[in-house]
Amino acid sequence: MSTPIALVPARTAEVTRNTAETRITVKVNLDGSGQSNLHTGIGFFDHMLDQIARHGLIDLDIQAAGDLHIDGHHTVEDIGITLGQAVHQAVGDKKGIRRYGHAYVPLDEALSRVVIDFSGRPGLVMDVPFKSGMIGTFDAQLAHEFFQGFVNHAFVTLHIDNLKGENAHHQAETVFKAFARALRAALEFDPRALGQIPSTKGSL
């Protein structure tokens, strides 16, 4: 008999990463209600991380101090790494999850698609032709660095495509919202497969 969802251990994790460039603590609850407490020093990036929490229904606490006097690269990349580590810890053995998730999200003229697989194999394919190099104080190139850090340490396969868009803020927001929705779908428990590893190999 399958274990009821209510008896599954809490899927939470806390990870700290301290380097000469950044000091970061990430706390996640994969079964949260979308609450967030975010302090990265980069306003637009906080806004994007809030989309992950709100639309992924993940409680997310990220406290970061980085070398922003240089630029945002180390901070954004290291947050991706640390968040990936936290999600990997929190998801555990992946028994009963749907494993795959996808989402399309529009915002005015912009439309993005994100597909994720908790495959145990890191891989990123990202096609987002940002129309502007900077969004506020956020370097648009760093979106790729964030997702690369995430997939390398969450051990997921991630495909991100911005299908349409003329405004870089809208492009980024659709990407992060679609990522959140895809993540939420992949992490949900499948009531028909509780206690089962979603793979013919028997492990992920």
C-alpha cells in the first residue's frame, strides 16, 4: 500500500555557501505557500526570485552578501548554485514526484516556455534573445549563469525558450514565472505513483 502524501517527510533544506566573493544562505520548503524573504542586493533579481517562490509555491529565504562593487556575476551565479543544492537536498530520493514539468507563461507581448526533468543529470539549453543588456541594475546575461548554477547542483535537465518578446523585463519575467510553474509541476506528488521512483532504471 502506498504511503499517504501526509506522511511524507517535510521537503526542506538549508544551505550556506561562503567564498571570498560571496556569503549566501538559502532556505527552501518545497511544499510551502509561496512566501519569500529575499536580500541579494540586486533589486530586479529579488523580483525574479520572488516569482519562483510565488508561482512555484515554494517558501524561499535567500540572504546574500556579494562583491557587487565589481558586478553582480558572482552573486547571481552563486545563488543559482546554492539554490540548486538546497532543492537537491530537499527533494530527497524523488519517490512519488511527477519528475517532469513544463509551463508556458505570457506577459503582454512576451511568451516563454520552460521544461524541466529531475533526471539526475545536469543540462541546460537556454535560448533567450534579450532585447536589452541591462534590466535595472541586473545584467541580462546573468540569467543564464543563474540557471546554469542551478542545474549543475540540482541535477536537473532544463530547457528555456523565450518564444516572443520585445521588452527585456517582460522576457525575463516570463522565463522566471514559467520556470517556477514547471518546477512546481515536476515536484508535485503523483497520487497514482506514491513511493515509486519515476524511472524504469529504479533510481534518479
